[in-house]
Amino acid sequence: MQATIRKAEADDMAQVLRLIKELAVYEKEPDAVEITVDDLIAYGTGNNADFTCFVAERDTEILGIALVYYRFSTWKGRTVHLEDLIVREQYRGEGLGMALYTEVIKYTYELGLKRVEWVVLDWNTSAVDFYEASGANVMKEWNTVQMDTEAMKTFLSKKGLA
């Protein structure tokens, strides 16, 4: 039975959070998820949502998600960032990931935007292979840079600003 791909609604966010937590475990960061269902509803629904989430649903169960939001590139203008593409482990290989990925590409293209981008862990070779096979450019020379709350506080303290 094929899954339906659609935009997530408020009632979906508990299942969306479950998938986010599954991804955190897969990426060896089981305690990293701090958001709540209420956060997902507040920021992912309504007319001024900060993100759009597509779900793959079968018989009221959400089997996968693709969560995207807008970014701005000084070279390309408005772009879409694919934050997460997640399919529950037991449903991988059924085409759900490709269906969600296709929906994200279609969404970006139909908006007339010039780029969709995302980050993939270098050790996740199945994901790297999947993206490269689709024609995406996996840019190995770029590094993702992040600063968490504690690092920001330390930095600002050294500058006398916190």
C-alpha cells in the first residue's frame, strides 16, 4: 500500500517529534532533541509558520517526514533548506524517502527558487549515495559550523557582553 505525501498539520506533530527523536538516536545524539510537540505546532503551523513539514502517511501512521524552511543566499536569493528527511527504519527501501525528497524538490521548484540545500553526515554513506544518485552535489570541501548556547555565552562573556 502506497503512502500519501501531504503537508503536516497540528495533529501530526506528536508523530513528527517521534521521528525526530528516532533520527537523533540514529545520528548518535539521543539526548540532543529539546523541542516539544507544542514547539512544532507553534512554529510549524498557521499562516506565519517558520517551517513546512511534509509527511508520508499510511493508515493514519506517519512513516516519514521532510522538514524545510527558507534561507537567504547572497548569491541565489531565497532558497529552501531541507533540515531533515526521515523515514522510520522498518519502512526504508519502500520509496518513501524518494517520495518525500521529490516533494521537497517540487515544492522548491514550483516556488521559483534557485536552490535547495541540506547537510548530510559523511558516515551516512547510504544517504550520500542516495543524494548523489539524484544529481545533488555533495560538497565535501564545506564544513558545517555551529555554536550552541554555552559557546555563545562563553564567547560573549569574553567580549564583556554576557
